[in-house]
Amino acid sequence: MELFYAYDSDSRICRLDADESGHCCRVLRHRVGDEVNVIDGLGTMYRCRLVDDNPKGAEAEVLEAFPGWGGHPYRLTVACCPTKNNDRFEWFVEKATEVGVDRIVPTIGERSERKVYKTDRALRIALSATKQSLKARIPEIAEPVSVKDFIQISPLASLGRNDSTPCHFERSPEGGVEKSLKLIAYCFEGDTKRISIQEALKAYEGKDITILIGPEGDFSPEEARLAVEHGYIPVHLGASRLRTETAAVLAATAVYLHFE
Amino acid sequence: MELFYAYDSDSRICRLDADESGHCCRVLRHRVGDEVNVIDGLGTMYRCRLVDDNPKGAEAEVLEAFPGWGGHPYRLTVACCPTKNNDRFEWFVEKATEVGVDRIVPTIGERSERKVYKTDRALRIALSATKQSLKARIPEIAEPVSVKDFIQISPLASLGRNDSTPCHFERSPEGGVEKSLKLIAYCFEGDTKRISIQEALKAYEGKDITILIGPEGDFSPEEARLAVEHGYIPVHLGASRLRTETAAVLAATAVYLHFE
């Protein structure tokens, strides 16, 4: 099944940008009259008929709409410090998208080796993985934010985001901030008791989950303390020592399996 | 914590090969008398004192042995068809090793686009991920085998393996072949009922698990039929359509989380 992404769509017409139009009309040689499947990146898949096969700007008329297509029954934010090796973070973006994530927030920790992160490649990877894994909603890739700032923002607030991200993180229909589960994976030293991520998920009845994953050098004690003060629950991800990007994908996978 | 791998070790002496010796004595500048931590790749970590700092062949005397160090409470074989893009399969090897796997079997399916697979790079990746994730046992990377041959081999039999693999897959202490859980992730069409991988794990009381993951083009119906005839339980990995390597890592992660 081939999916195309429409940067602009309504209940009648889907418009493809130059990249998607070229792929649809030049590479795959679709012509006016062909049926194509189009996603709006916001959660709806449209069965369409091509009405303009211009390879620089194709248009398709909507025959049928499938809201919530390929969706998942939770809302997950993974805030993760970009790794020194960019490929590793991009791999996390691809895998978390395949498994099912709603928002990825590149966070910069005090001990992060990478202090700058550009979101444009991650956006392309998220779009590609969304189509490949047959989903209609592209995860939001937020603009980078410091770990401390992220902790102090309400988990359901809108973050500064790249304008080309087509998604908005919506407020939980069940309620406000209080109902969201906030987890921090950190090797707290001393007395801090940590539960496993599965125990934390089992004890929670809502659907809004935020997971914070630190950089290669881990969070600073101040960042960890601030997170706990703001309601983050310290969790561990099992006995293995995992790389940053592995921890982030494992956390997203634990949520996905929990809601299966 | 830095770990070195000894290709040869006994209760008294660990011997490092040229790569490991160079890393230990030239790069990290360890000298005779320094304490170093050495793994034998078979499950034991040794606290040692360096007695020969030759960067082409270092030796360390054992001070203390930690058998089962960094181990996990299950025995997992993931048999996965190598992906067209080799990086994706190697990524699976790295991530499965970090999470915890005992044996990786590259299987060639009737619909595999990649019919040939060389294990040497995967062996290096598995060694590196073993050390990075603080484990003493390197997963075995078996020589490639056809899906049909693999299905017909007892899951606890020794497979043809690369001679440089230091691990042996051991027979379950609890019993024989009957007690091992064999799973196949395949989109069976028609009437075949599939349970989730978690349901299959919950219903199983043993510790020997084999998971078979198909190629990009999926298993052939004959391969799937043969697997079921040989006791493989059809499972699904949730609602998402996952890439081959993502499915393989997710399956290993589900086992890891199940035994947490």
C-alpha cells in the first residue's frame, strides 16, 4: 500500500507538494483518474482520485475519509537528548514513529555533548516512517529545548515547533495536566527508589504519557531533582545498560506493548 | 566502566588479542600492575591485574571472577531474515545485544531479497555492543541457514556457527526441546488465529524462547505452514506495520520486558 502526504487537505481536495507529486506522478506514473491513498499528517487517511497529475503540484479529490487511521490508543511524548552521533538519534525518530509516538522533543541537557540540533532531517525521517508504517499522523518534532525548560513546561502545552511540522499536540480529552504520567529514566544514586517503566504504566489509568531520556553523560543531579519536584516519576528500563537512543525506543516500545 | 574481551581465559590468566591489547595498552595506556576488567564472552567477567602490557598480546592475571555477570534470566534465539539494507540488520544485532539476546540466526527465506549474508561485521558489532552494555556473554551469531532448514532443526541444537564466535548455546537445564517456546511473527491470512507476543509469553513458564521474523517480502505460505507444523505459534507484534529489523528488536524487547 502506497501513501502520499498532502500538505493541504480538506474534506474535498488533497494537495501534494513538489516532492510527493513527483513521486506520485513521475516515479510511480499515476495519472488523472487513478485512485491514490493520501494522508494529511494529522490523523486522517483519504481514499482519493487524482484530478491533476502535475508532477510539481498534484491534486486528488476525496472519495472517502478514514479519521484516526493507523492511530494508537495513547498520547506519547518522548523527550530525548540528541546523541553525539546524529544517526543514532535519527534512528530513534524512525523506530519510535514506526512503533507509535505523538511528539518527539529534542532536549539539551547540562551534560549533553550535542548542544545544537536541527530538526529538518528528523522531520523527513518521521514523514517517511509514518507512510512506511501505514499511519496517518506524523509525530510532531518539537524545536530543541533545554531539559530544565522542558521539565517546567506543562506536558500538554504546545511547544515551539518547526513550522513544517503538520501536527499539533492536543489536550487530553480526559482532563488536564494532573492526569498525565511523567517519567524520567535516570540512575538516581542514593536513596531514590525507582520502579520499572512497566510498573509505572500499570499504576496509571490515563493515556497521556511523557518520558524523559537523558544524554550519554546522563542528567545532572539538578535536572533530576527538578524533574522529581515537577512530578516526574523515576523509572528504570531493566537491568541492561542501554545507549540513549536504545533507551528511548525501548521506552516507546514499553508504552506500545502496554496498550496492546 | 571499560571492558576488554579475552579470546582465551582460564581461572588464572586472560589473554587479549591484538585489537583488544592495542586498545588497552596503546590507546588507554594501561601498564603492568593496572587493574582491568575482562570478559570471556561466555558469561564471566574477571577483575584482573595486567601482567603483560604488550600492545599486540596483553595478559592479565585473574583477581576475582564474576560468572553470569550482566546476564538475563532467559535464553532467547532471534532468527531473522537479513534485510536488503545491511545497516538495518546490523542495527538489529546491536540493539538486540544491548537488550539481551543469546543467539542471532540470519535466516534466508524464499522471498528474501538478500540471499547471502556474511557474519563477520555482525560479530564485531555484537562484541562491541556486549562491552558497551556491560555484559560478559557475547550473543552467538550463527551462520546463515534457510528458513525451512531452521524450522526443522531442534531449537536447542547447535547450529553451524562462525568459528570466531566464542559462545555456545546451551541446553536448557529445565528440560529438552518440548519446553522451549517457538514463535513466528507472520501475517497469516484467512483463519489462522494469532495471539500477541505478550499473550504467548504469559502462557509460557519456561525460559527458552525462539522467535522467527520474516524478510521484507514476508514468509512464503509454505514456510509459515511448515513452522506451524513444527510447533511454532503464530504471533502478532501489535497494530503497527513494522520493518523487519524493527519487528526483530521489538520481539527481543518484549521478552526482555516480560522477564523484568
